[in-house]
Amino acid sequence: MKLLLLILVFAFPLFAQVEYSQGVIPPGEYPGFYLDAANYKGDVEGKTRVDIYFQIPYGNLQFVKFEDKFMAKYSITLTVYDEKKENVIVEKIWNEKIVAADFKETSSESNSKFGFKTFQLEPNNYVLSCTLFDKDSKKDFQVEGKLEVRDFSKELKFSDLLFIASEKDSQIVLNITNTITTSDSSLSFYYEIYSDKSQEVTVDYTIKSENESIVLRSKEVVFVDSGATQIKKKLDNSKISLGKKKIIVAALDESGEPIIGVSKEFISKIAGFPAGIIDLDEAIKQMTYIATGEEIDEILEAKNSDEKLARFREFWKKKDPVPSTEQNKVMREYFRRVAYANKNFKHYFDGWKTDMGMIYIVLGPPDNVDRHPFDYDSRPYEIWHYYNINRSFTFLDETGFGDYRLLNRNFGDWYRYRQ
């Protein structure tokens, strides 16, 4: 069975502080880099096959006009370290290029470069690091995370799970964003069962919410061959609520107790909504910089969740500059700023509630930032400059613990969200 890549997983933020507005793609819903890994039983004795998947959005690369086309050139370095990151276990470096027919293709957020590399590794805990170097812009980006390589030497074992986006001509198109939409009526995924003999295996499928309550559960008896058996599974009627979820696939013994299993976390989101919206009530409260208190109360006071969602949709529909498309650009940018604020400005409160978060969400990234963290005659402070409104905002760290507060809180006419 041939697997195709669609989209990949765990985005890491590329910038730790507020970004300037000149040509920088901030982290959030449209990140600069994705990376994921999946374990399979390998052909080398004592080792596990690990497939490393990656996705690079075109918008994070610099394209240079070449004859009548546009080209981006970059290198990728994949490095596997031991758990303490003291030694390099294996490393692969290679060069790539992308040729685009026109400039529009280079700037489309829907275009990405996909690929994967395979490693044979001994079961253990590792650190996986991937570095992308853009040869024209000279920028490099790095993502890093823990890598657990599992042991497949036991008599019965499951591979990792991979979600399926679609299937075409007997080819599986993978969706490994770990995100599904609440409009889906089924949840499809792929995995492999490894057995030392032909046998019947009772498999339990469970979907749990973040609080461990069971959302859906089903069982089936699967006949597996000696060796590897590939499984494509679709859980019908699995339309689930918004938020973080986990699917667990386990083999049961004769008494119904799990003996082996694997799990995978995912996020259920609303089709067309920003990926950061995983709690509708929280998203409604976060609208404070674009909606009035009365508008927010009207949505929150809906009789049920369906009516609440309908009112939420209606509010943003009125803000949509192109209502004929599924994506609402105003909503997407607003909640991108919320996600950025939560990631970078959180202190005693969530980032969107802080002074820096408020200014960032309302006005977007500043045109310039003056940072003064170590001036001998003052406490740390920053000045954000917005040239288009001829305003500057000074934030003072009064406690010395990164709790920056806005000075001269004269809200004026800038207090409501603007693009």
C-alpha cells in the first residue's frame, strides 16, 4: 500500500519575541516549518524503521526569478541525538530546490514542499532536530522535539497511527496535521499490526476528550497474518465537539482487558475556522478587542452550543471581506494575533489579556521595536513604533520578572482591532 503525504505536524514557533512587520511570517496558524515522525517494524534486526516527515510552506522561502520562472534553493539537515543531546546518533544533509511557474504560486499559503526520510534506529529515547537553511535569504530555521523509538520485538505490536485525508486510486493521502474538522462524519486512519502468527485480534477503538471522558467507542475482530498487516479504519458517526481529543487503539485479551495499544492526540476544529480555535467560549471572550461587551454577551448567552456557534459565525460573517470563500481573512488574522500573544506575552495572565497582547492584537506587529533590557539607570522597557498611525507605545517591566505594563494608557481611537 502506497502512502502519500498531505500535511505534516508539530509546528514550532520561529520567533521568541514580537516580530516586526517587514516581511516576517510570524508563527501561528501559518507556521514556517512542520516536522513529525512515525515508528514501524524495520527489516534490520534489533532496529526500528522511523519515517521522518517534513513540510515547508512556500511563503517561508525566498524565491528568485530565474528566466521565466521562480526558484527557491535550500538545504535540510536532519539530526538524531541521544536523549541528553550529548552525542549525534545519525545525521542526513541534502539540498533541495523548488521551481514555481509564477510569483502568485510562490506566495500562496496553500503551497508547501513535502517529503520524508527514513532512519533505522535502536529502540530508545532521542532528540530529533531539523534545520532548514534558505540559500538566498540566508535565513535558517530549526525545529526540535523528543523522539521515542519503540521496540517491535514482541509477539504482537501496533505501529504508530496516521490520519487519512482521502484515498485515490488505492493510494492513501495522509493528513498528519493532527487536526480534523467538526463537519467530518467519520475519522479515518492507518496503522499496521505485527504478529508472529496468523490469528484473530480483538481491537478496541476509543476517542477521549481532554478530560478523559469517552466520546466514541467501538470494537472489531481483525484477522492478521504472520508478519505485517496493514489496516485502514474508518470510525463512522464520529462527529465530535470542538477541542483537544485522543484516539486510542488497543488489542484486548479474552477478558476484554487491553494488552497492547497506541494513541494519538488530535484537535477537532470547525471547518474554515483558524486552527487556534479549540474552545469556543474562550474564543468568544478573546473577541474583546473587536466586539463590544454587548455583542460578546449576546453570543455567550445563547440557549445551546449550536445557537452559540451560529451567533459566533454570524458575527464574523459580517466582518468577512470575501464572504464567498470558506476562509475568513479577518477572523484568521485576528486569532493568529491572539495565538501569537498567548505564546509570547503570557505572564500572570494569558498572553491575550496582557498589555503587550492587547496592543499586538489590536494593531498587529509594530514597524519597529526599541528594547532596553539592561540600561543601568532604569528598569527594563520596550518601545513599539507604529508609523501608519504615528504612535509609539512604551512598556515597562516594573517587577523585573518580564511583566511589561503599558505606560500612558490613553486608549484614544486605536483601541479597536484594525488590519
